[in-house]
Amino acid sequence: MCGATEGGLSLDGINVAKEAIIQGQVVRAGEPVGNAYVRLLDKTGEFTAEVPTSASGHFRFFAGEGEWTLRTLAPQAEPVDNRVSAAVGSVSEVTVAL
């Protein structure tokens, strides 16, 4: 069975072979940032989805295959963009440093 990295999000109950997953953690100075927002933008920059981070700074999207941009918004921080590729059958892990 697939599992996330130690201390990361669990993939228990998720059929990774059928999903394109983008997940990760938002951190500032190495500490998790809860209640930030992570937006999923398509390859043209159009808004697709948004999720708040958990208390441990984690987030997860089930995306379509292709190129995406994660835009992270948090108090007392400039927006941070990260480009990521998603593919069915894989988990794209992203650490967003503010």
C-alpha cells in the first residue's frame, strides 16, 4: 500500500492508481502554517479550486493530469506560486516555503 512521507498526509483508502494527487505542506521558518489558503490554477492561470491548510499546514487536491500552479496565500506573507505536474497514478508532493 502507498503511504505519504512520515508526518505527511495519509493515503489510506485512496486508490492512488486512479487519481492524480497534488498534496503538501505550507511552512514558514520550518514551522507549519495552518489556516493559509492554497489555490489550484490551471495552465492558463484560471482558478480551479481552493483549500485551507490544516493546523499542520497540509493540503490536498485531486487534480486532472497536466501542469498546474499552486498559489499560496497566508497572513503576513506575499503570495507564493509553485508549478507542479499531476499524473494519474502518482502523488506530487510540494513543500511551500513562505
